[in-house]
Amino acid sequence: QVQLVESGGGTVQPGGSLRLSCAASGSIFSIDAMGWYRQAPGKQRELVAAITRGGTTNYTHSVKGRFTISRDSAKKVYLQMNSLKPEDSAVYYCDAVGRMATLTPFVSWGQGTQVTVSS
């Protein structure tokens, strides 16, 4: 099994910053990509940002220029969120796609961390 543990959520005022972290563990052979999704009440889960093993990044339009996704190892990913807006409030989920030690493909999700932007 593959486990993802997120941290770094919280409450911040508009214009503030937060940094989310996600660490993967388990019998992992390789991780091809990791990403961050978010889901606000009454809305569908949406991709916020993703990064491949090779370092290619992808962002949803609404966060471009404000959020930065990065990896400092094969199993850890961060989301630096600056200039936060109330509409960024949501539960943020980390996900990872790769292969387990048995070479079985996997897609795993973290438990989610709440981000609230409010004055």
C-alpha cells in the first residue's frame, strides 16, 4: 500500500501565504507524478497543480502566478500558496501516481487538509 500524509493547512487572511506538504510512503517502486487537488463545499474536486518525475509542472488557470508546486525528493511534494483569496478556501488533497514495488500501478490520495482564507 501507498500512504500520503499532508500537512500545512490552516486559516489565513486574504493576501497571506501557506505552504502545504505531502509525503508518500510504502512499497513504492516509482512515482510518475504528484499533484494537489481541492474541493470546496458543493463543488467538484479540481486539479490545482501537478508535477511529473521529470519536473514538468501544470497549474489550473486561477492559481497561475500565485501557487508553486515543487518536489525535493521522489516522494515529497509541496504547494506554496501566495496571495491567497477567499475563493481558494477548500480541502486540499495530495495525490500520487506510480508503481508499487511489485510494479503494480497505483493512484493514491491523502486524507486532505483544510485551507480557509478569511478576514
